[in-house]
Amino acid sequence: MPSIYQVNLTKASLIAANMRHVELGTSVLHQSRCIEADLRGARMVRGDLGDADFSDADLREANLRKARCHGTKFAGADLRLTDLRGTDLTGAELTRARLEGALASELTLQEAAALSGATSRTGRPLWSK
């Protein structure tokens, strides 16, 4: 598994990048464009992903535990089996995101409200206010 810890990828263009199983540690991906990127199994624990765009990205089985995702766009992203425990999703967009099996036990009620646009495999909302 490739490892790059504490790297600053602010505003990086990683569109359709193959970053499968990459170990990013506490790296900064603030305002990065990771549209359609393959991040299956990636580890971004405590990373700064604020205002990044992960639209239609594959994040299955990724570890985003305690990551900062303020205003991050996960529209259409595949987050199945992703570890989101303790992740700050304030203002995150999860429209059409797939979250089946995602671990999110430490989410606050406010953060969970951000899941209002997320859907299950059948297209039903995972959260409703």
C-alpha cells in the first residue's frame, strides 16, 4: 500500500486518479478535485478534506475516521463500508451518495442531518428530518 503522510494536496486536480489503498494519513486535500477518483480502501484518518470534491468517486471501504469534511462534496460517491466515525460532515453534500454499511456511530445529530440527500441501493433516503 503506497503511503504519503502529511502531504499538502490543497487544490490538487486528482480527477479519475487511481489512488486505491493509498495511505494519506493526516494529509491535506482541502479544495482538491477528486471527481471519479478510485479511492477504494484508502486511509485518510484525521485528514483535512474540507471543500474538496469527491463527486462520483469510489470510496468503498475507505477510512475517513475523524477527517475534517466541512463543505465536502460527495454527490454520487460510493461510500459503502466506509469508516466515517467521528468525521465532521458539517455542510457536506451527500446527494445520491451510497452509504450502505458505512460506520458512522459517532456522528452528531447535526452531522447526521447532512445525510439528508444520501440514498440506499433502492433509491430510498437513508435519513429524513
